[in-house]
Amino acid sequence: MKRRHQLTILISITFMFSLILSAQYAVATSRKELLEQFCLSNQHSSGAFLDSPSGNGDNEATLSEFTTYANLFILSQIDPELNNLNDQGIIRSYLRDRYLQFSDVGVGIISQVYYAYFAGLLVDTNFTTTLIEDATTKLFDLQNETNSGFASISAKMPTLSDTFFAVKLLTSFGKINETSPTDIAAFVLSAWNSEELAFASAPGAEASLIDTYYAVAILNELNLLSQLNSSQIDGITTYIESYYFGDQSAGKHYGGYGIQSGIVQSSLMLTYYAVNTLTILDQPLHDETFTWVLSRQNPVDYGFADVNVDSSDAISSAKLSYYAVKVILTFDSDAFSSSKNAVMNEEIWQLSTNPWAIVGIVAGCVIAVSLIIFGIWKYKNRI
């Protein structure tokens, strides 16, 4: 009879642990699965993607070629086949239309065609030779004859950002040698700000971290990075590090890059530009940055969001999530692999999905264990 009691207790304990483990698996989901949920919820009936599920589809800030590219890029890292994506045909139609609009008379926003093209490649959009030739012709129409920089049709002068997008497109099209890479590099170098030791959007303007990235990225794309001397590289590195939150007293900002004066604010966007610039220049990165970016995955909606300056819940952004994913891949190219140990396969609590379901599971476990113990006690006393 004693052996029977031991067997009953053993079965009860096994059952109890099974319930607990079941509760854990019911509410634990990997980082990348949660991020995929966020991006899929951004899909809009127009074929484009929103910046966040709560965004207004009529608002260009929340629905654009960039937000569409950002969502598709993230989804392609999680599932290269994009099996969970609804109606890819309408997505291709939207991107093809936006691409075609670039060559229309009176239109010519270089960033628009850039994101439409590269997003289109992710969903196998057919960009014919004629379409490539038309866009190439338009790009060269937007190149300044004097300094070889590029400017969208609404811009007053060439900028590093437009020049970056144009160079990336022409390189992808195989057309970059139809212009002069050295002349483009000369335009980039003319935007060097010798006082701030960084690059400005155009010659004579104030330097910025973002334009410094564009300058370095253009030179790298043209295989002319060697035109930067060691003093300039040291200056750029120092300039970028001035944005770094390296003091643990910075709290939730620690490890990120952002604004250090006035309203102090770390930024996933600025962190992306900083990390990529340092990587191109082969400069060391901070491990704390990787940890900080991972910490910005939002438990409310599972995308990535900046630190909120107030106490309200942050709303994630597809654009910020894109910046975060790119930084994660810079630190760990296998972050989204199928390996169990890949960082984006880490399971995290999905508490905000359905907290009442979790409460029910836990309560069920407690009640079940209590009934088992009561049954054992009653059985023993009966005997």
C-alpha cells in the first residue's frame, strides 16, 4: 500500500509540473515571431504597409514606400519565402505604380523610387529592362552638371541623401559607370565640414550624423573610401561617439546613440546611422549598443520603439523596427537564423496579448494541484 501511495504522489507531481510547463509554453513566443505579428498587422488594403497598426492609411507619414520597404525587409529576414504575407500581387502592383511614377513629367523623388525598387525586389516584382532604362534616364536628368550631385525635382540643390539613393540605384542597375564616380566623390568631399570634422547635407551647411553616414556610404559604394584620410576618419569617429550614451546613469538610454543636449533622447534611427558609419570605417562598436537595441522591442505591440520621454506606453514603428533589425544584423548576422540559440529565437513573455488567458492557466494549475493534494489526503485518511 505504501508503494501505491508513492506512485500516486509521483504521478501527481509529474502532472503538476506538466501543467506549469504547459502554461509557460502557452504564453512564451520568440522575439521574431512577435515581430512578424507586428509587421503583418501593418499590411494595408492598398498593397502598402503602415508604420504602425494604429496609423491612418491616408497619412503619408504612416503609409509610404519606406514603411512598405521596412516591413517587407523585416519579414524577409524572419521568413525569406514570405509565406505568411497576404496577396503579394497587390503589393507588387502598388510598388510598381510608385516606381513608374518616378519617371512621370514633373515628378522625381529619388528616395521614392529607391524604396519602391528595393521593396519590389523582395516580392519578386518584374522590373523590365525598359523600366530600368527609364529610371536611369530620369536619374541622370536629376544629376547636377556642375558638381555631379543628385537632387530630387523639388530640391533646390543636390544633397548627400539624394546622391546616396541615386548611387545605390545606379549601382544596382549596373549603370554607375555611365557617369563619373570620381566626380560624385568630389561632390561628397566638398560637403566636409572641417570645423565639426563631419559631413553636412551640402557644402557650407551644418554637419549631421545622418549626412556623415550618407557621405561615407556613397564613397564606400563607389569603392573610393580611400579618399578619406586618417585624420578625417578619426574626426568622424569622434564626432559619432559624441552622440553615444556611454554612462550607465543614462538609464534606459545607455548603449544607444542620440541627442545629448536639451531634451536628452536616445534614438534607434541615429543608432542605425552611427553603427553603420562606424562599421564601414572599420571602427569598434559597443556591445552595450546591441543589448540596448534588443531592449527596445516593445512588449505592447512587439515592434521596436524609442524610449518614451513620458510615462505613456510607446507605440512601435516599422521604420524604427527596420533600423533596429539592421543594427541587430550588423552585430549578429545569424540573429534571425533557425538556430535555437539565435538571439531572435529567444522566447519572451507575451503578457500583453491576453493577460486573462495567462491568469486562467495559472489559476487552473493552482486548482488542479490543490485537488490532487486533497484527493491524496482523503484517500490516505480513508485507508
